[in-house]
Amino acid sequence: MRAWPSSLRARLTFWYAALLALPLVVFAILCYVVFAHALLDRTDRFINDALAAFSRELVAERRSATTVEEAMRTTVDEVAFHDLHIAILDSSRRVVAMTAPSDEERITARPSAALAGNRVIAALRTHDIATPLAMSVATDLGPYRVVSQPLTVRGQSFGLTGTYSLADIEDVLQRIRRMFVVAIPLLILVAATGGYFLAKRSLAPVSAMTSHASAISASNLHERLPVSGGDELVGLARVVNDLLDRLENSFEQQRRFMADASHELRTPAAILRAETDVTLSRAHRGEDEYRASVTVMRDAARRLTRIVDDLFLLARADSGQPVLHREPLYLEEIVHDAARGVRQVADQRGVRVALGQVSEAPFEGDADLLGRLLLNLLDNAIKYSPEGGTVDIGMTHRDGHYEIVVIDAGPGIPLEAQARVFERFYRADPVRSRAETSATSGAGLGLAIARRIAELHGGKLELAESQPGRTEFRLTLPEAPG
């Protein structure tokens, strides 16, 4: 069984009630202590004032009495205060005079301060009568307040003691305690109820967002969460909606990717099947016919293999699987090898590959993937260069980066297509991409793979410029890839 509520609404209500209860209880305790102390101070002032009045009356009575003790007994009998017991002790702690119980106390048999005074005299016998005293005494008759003052009459030292019942004060304090015991839980309950409804209302947008989010699936990714509530909830809704935007774009890209991949794979597969069916449809064919048919099937199989390899490379890179085999290398060697590798394709198209000045460029990366990147760039440049044109490739070193540029003199990329040239399966000129001799698959994956390889090495590939007669792709790699 869970002791801590799992509902956020219940947790907010609990903390709201707890944070309210703590200061409320502390405030009640402080009020109680201050009020009790004020009542006790008031009692002490009353006793002190009564003892002072008794002392003045004793001085007046002493003028007419024959002895000091007679004056004290007469004053004790004549000066009476309600619920106040007065006792006088001499220097030997002997009781000289003491208030007797009143008639009301005798009739009602109510515990009196006089009786309590008798109980506390024993404690006062150990007290120095010359030292003022104020203390509370708990007896079986109830709590009492005892105040003792030194009294000097005709050079003799006495102790004047007043004992006052705290029953009324205790009754008031008990009522206050009962009121706090009832009122504080009631206030906390009311506050918790209000806090619950406030939390429910405040979290209503979250519930609405939850219900909308649970209804969103792959079939309705275009729907978005309602943006309402406070700033925090509005920010949360916008973040989730942005996430849904990215998911929708990713799903759409995956759908296009699957459709394009199926289409690209179907073409060489259809060629293989058709050529096989044609070859097997006749019982006897000449060697030249068989050779021509096998050549067609070989070219289709090679194109199919290149497409599968490209898709496998992209899938591994997208899934986060390691595709790099890092090792020390020199980029200028990769550039030279790529330029030599496309020379046969360039000769078939009547295009010249011009290698500019390159400098020594130590690097750490995957030589095969970097070679594939440059091969894709060069093959793409050769494919779109006019017959007799030139493809320039060069490398520079600046600001801690290596820059490799590939420039062709083709017709350029249309402005509306420049933002999509790095998309998978995108071809600005599908007819030429399929028809021309190529060192790549021709499926529109070359630039997408090239950019992905650059990113895996901590660099970037971008279309620096494209206009009729000049298209430049720029590869930037750091000296120490991140």
C-alpha cells in the first residue's frame, strides 16, 4: 500500500495543507503562550497590589494595636480579598497571622485559597523571607500563584505571602486549548478542500492535454495539444507541439523514404526479372545474346547492390550504430585517390577533372567513407557538367579547418531545388540521373550520404554557390574532429 499519494493533485493539496498547518499551529502556540503569560502577569500585579494595600492597612492598624502580632491578626481579619489568602511569617518561619476560609467557602465546601495556603506554607518555610518570591504551585486542590514580599514592622522582619487560585485562569486557558484543537483542524480541512479544488482547476489544462495526447497516433499526427493555462503550461504545450511537429516531419520523411526506396529497388529488380524471363523464353540463343543479357543483369545487380549499400549505411548512421573506423590518414591522399577513381567516368562523358593545389593534411577518420564522400561529389559534378567541361577539386587549410571544394560548370541547380538537394532520393533532373553513366547508384542518395559522412566526422557539407556555369559544393572538416 502506498503511503505517498501518486496523484499530483493530491500531492499539491497535501503540501498546501501542510504549509498552512505549520505556521497556523506555531501561531496558535505563540498566542497561547503570550496570553497565558499575560494572565499570569495580571495575577501577579493583582497580588502585589493587594499585598501593598494590606501593608498600608497594617501600618494604620499598628497605631491603635498594643502589639505587632495583634495588629497583624486584626488586619488579616479586616482586610479580605476575593480568592486571595494572606499569611504572615516571622523570621523563624512561624505563621503569625493567616486568612481564614470565608463563609461562602465553608457553605459550598469549595477548595479555598486559605486551605491551599496552608499547603504551601511548608514550602515557604525554607524560603528566605527577605527575598521576594513569585511562583506557581500545583496542589491537589488545583494550581495556585504564590507571591511573597519582605515586610518590616518596627524593626522586625516578616514575610508577607499572598496565595491566589489560578482555577479561573486555567479554565480560560483550557477553553482556548479546546478552541484551538477544534478550530485548527477545521481550518486545515477547509484550506485543504479549497486547495484541492484550486489544484483541480489549475491542473485542468494538464488533464485536457493528457486526453488529447493519448488520442494522437501515427494516423493523426497533424493534431496538436491545446495551448492554455498559465505560462508554465503554455510553455509545456508548445514544447510538446514542437515535438509533435518534429515527429510528424520524421514520419513523413520516413514514409517518403520507404516509398522512394521501394521504387528505386523495384526498378533494377524489374530489369533483372524481365531480362531473365526474356533470356529463358527461347531455348537456343547465341553466345553474344547471352553475354549481352548477362551484362544487362550484371549492371542492374550492381545498381541494386549500390542502393542497398547506401540504404544500409544511412540506416546504421541514423540508428546511432558505429559506422566509423577511425585511423590516422592524410586527406590529400583521399583527394588524389577520388580524382583518379572518377577519371574513367569523366572520360566517358568527355569531362576533365582538374586537381588543384593541395597541402599536407593529417586527419583522423574513416578513409573508405571519406573517399565515398568525395566520390559522390565528383560523380555528381561530372554527371551535370557539359561535354568538354571541367570539374575542379581543391583543398585549403584555414582557421583550424580543412576546406575541400568541388566545382563544376553545369547548368546550376534551380533556386527552388537548392534547399532539397541533400534530401534522400531527391533528384533535380531524374531523367539524367538515371540515364547517365555513374559511379554511384543514381538513386538520389549520393549527396545525402555525403552530408551524413561529413557530420559523422564533425564537419559539414554545404552548397556554397549554384548558378548557370558554376556550382560549388564545400566540405569543411576540423583538424581534430569532435
